[in-house]
Amino acid sequence: MEIKVLDHGFVKLLNISSVVDDRELLEQAPAMSARISFNNFDEERTKEQDMKLVEYLIKHHHNTPIEMTEVWFEMKLPIFVARQFVRHRTATINEVSGRYVTLPEEWYIPEVVGGKATNNKQGQEDNLDKNIQENFKNELDCTCENSYNNYKYYINQGVAPEHARLFLHVNHYTHWIWKQDLSNLMHFLALRLDEHAQIEARAYAGAIYACLVLHLPETMKLFNKYKRL
């Protein structure tokens, strides 16, 4: 499942893995993991019984059984968004390396250029004159294009890619594989779906959430009930 995000980005769900091979049991897997405490991991329960236990685990912050489920995503995202996300140190990330490959000619230009918020030090509001927004977007695009041309030129002149990439901006796109256990992923979503999170970060969190709702609908209902800010 792949969801387009921003102008050149995307989120793609690669895999969900748990303690059981049967994908029909993915949502019940945390309950099965929890039952090992009583040495009855293989004892069958109905889905309703299992989901009641999963609800209890999420509600009372018994995180270890939820952590037994892991999720893999592929993402293309602006560097400044990626640098926000790496603060979630519970994720395992493998990122494209600008030392080894020439990065593509892709950078993020916001559809709406936010103005400084009047009541939030780090926020933005849609309060800028349209002419200012258009001028900003045009100047930003021209600057990024010139920088990318310099980047390519100096690579062709023999400059090492790890130095040539210094021309690129934080709105240039990067590309990575992201793996995180389900419990910490819900914590990530609680923070990044919040209305106070940066707009671009919320767009990616929304795409991740949409992927999970499709495959773990009951679990995400519990996330909304007990974890979402």
C-alpha cells in the first residue's frame, strides 16, 4: 500500500510482522504474546476474547506484548521532516546515502506558505498575502534548482558526492526504510498527528495511520481511544 504525500513524497507499507505467521491473527498477536506469562501461548481464544485482552494491555500501558508486533515502511520525505522523525530513537532506519548515489532532482515546495503564528512560537498560520507566498515559492524553487545544478556540476568535475551534496537544502528529498514496533509507533503517531505538530510531519503521520487502519482496524480504534492526544 503506497500513499502519496506532499509534492514528491510517499509512504509505503512494506510489512507487518508478529509472533504468528497467520496474517488473520495479526491483531490478536499481542494477546497471544501476553499469555506466555501464564505459559499458555498456544491456547486458543476467540477474537473477541483476544481483543479484550489487547484493549486491557493498551489501556494500562502493558507495552511489551504490543512491541512484539513490528511494522516496516518505505518513505520518501524532505530532509527537514526526516530530521524531526529521527528523534523517535525507537525506530530502526536505513537511509539512502548521498555518499554513494547522486540524489534525484526533487525538493519540496509548500503549497501554502505559512506565516508566523501569533500565539505559538514554533507554529504557523495561513495568514500571508498571496503575492508573498508566490514570491517565496518562486525564489525557493529557483534557489533549489541553482543549488542542484551546482551539485551536479561539481560531481561531474570530480568532487566527492559527500562534499558536493553540501549544496543541497533541507527541503531536498531523502528516502529510507523505517522499522518500528507497534507500541512505539503508536507513540510516534500520537505526537505527530497532534494539531501542534508541523504540517508536513502530520501529513506523513496521517499516511502511516491510514496504512495501519487498513490492516489493523481494531487496534487503531484502541489507539484512538487510549493513546491519541
